[in-house]
Amino acid sequence: MATVEEVRQPVRSLPLWRTLREAFLLIWDYRWLFGRLLIIPVALTTLLSLVTFYWPGGKGKSLWALVEPLTNLLIFVFFAISCHRLILIGEHSVPRWGVQRWSWRETRFILCLIAIVVAIYLMSAVLGFVAGIFLTPLERLMSKTGAIVAAYMLGGLGAACMSYLIARLSLSLPAVAVDHQPAIEAAWSQSDGNGWRVTALATESLPC
């Protein structure tokens, strides 16, 4: 990942459609490798789902309700790091069936995820407070239908702001995956001038 000094260069607009096209082509070209990396995560998550479905009720149920999402998180971390390394470094950087050994890299990846989640919760709290300030007088001044429309508009604006924050902060994750030190400032600077384009690319990529 680029350093802060490297990314402070003249800003060029990110070509959305060309970037999306290249991303789809890359996935298609490496489809067998991505498919192989999916085998173990899919098998494990399927097994976890079956265990959850057939788990008997009782005290152990609440414990399993905590174990399952944590295990799914670990599976996701291994798979995400494997994919990042495959794309950014090459096939030689990833074991045949994906990364399966825990190291400080995986710990830093989770810490970055936690930092992003904390930032999201803080922003959601701020947006909720601001929305409350605006909605209370709007409910008095507008009809019930108008207040509902205003609430949806504010919700959409809040969702856009959240997506923007997530997209820009998430650029720190590939750096961790390729064994670079995570730097929020560098990740933010890397998308400077293209924040909404990065957000649009991240949103368009979600269905994939």
C-alpha cells in the first residue's frame, strides 16, 4: 500500500466502469483459484449452519450463539486475506487452499475491522442525534406522510455517509493483508479526491 507521501500527488479521477470491468475480468481469469479458496470456508460455514440448526435448546444454546459468529468472523478473515494476497501479490503468495495459520497479520486485520466498526457506530450515533434534532420539529410542522418521507430522506443520507466512511477506511485492510502496517491516514489519503467514486465501486461490488 502506498505511503502518505506517495499518495499526495495530483489527483486523477477514478474511472468507475473501467475499474469495475477490470475487477470482473480479474475474478473471471482467476475463477478456479477463487473457487479453490472458497472450498474450505463454504464447507466450514455450512457445517456451522447445520450445527446451529440442530443444536438442542438449553444453556448451551446461548454459548453457541456467541461461538458461531466469532467462528464465522475467523473464517472470513482467512478468506479475505487469501483473496487480497492473490489479487495484489499473486498466486505464489497464497497456500493452495488459502491462508490457514493464525499470525500477527490476522490479528491486525481483525483490529482494523474493529476500528472500522467502532467508527461506524460513532458516526451512526452522531447521525442519529442530528436526525433527532431535525425530525422533532419536522413532525410538528409537516403532515404524518411528510414526516415519514423526511425520515426516509434523512435515513438515505445517513446510509450514504456510512457507506462513504466504510469505503474509505476499508482501504487499510488490503495493506494489512499484504503485510504492510495499517495506516488510516494513508488509506484515507489514497482515495483523496475519489471518495464518492470509491464508495460507488464498493457499493456496486457488494452483489458480487
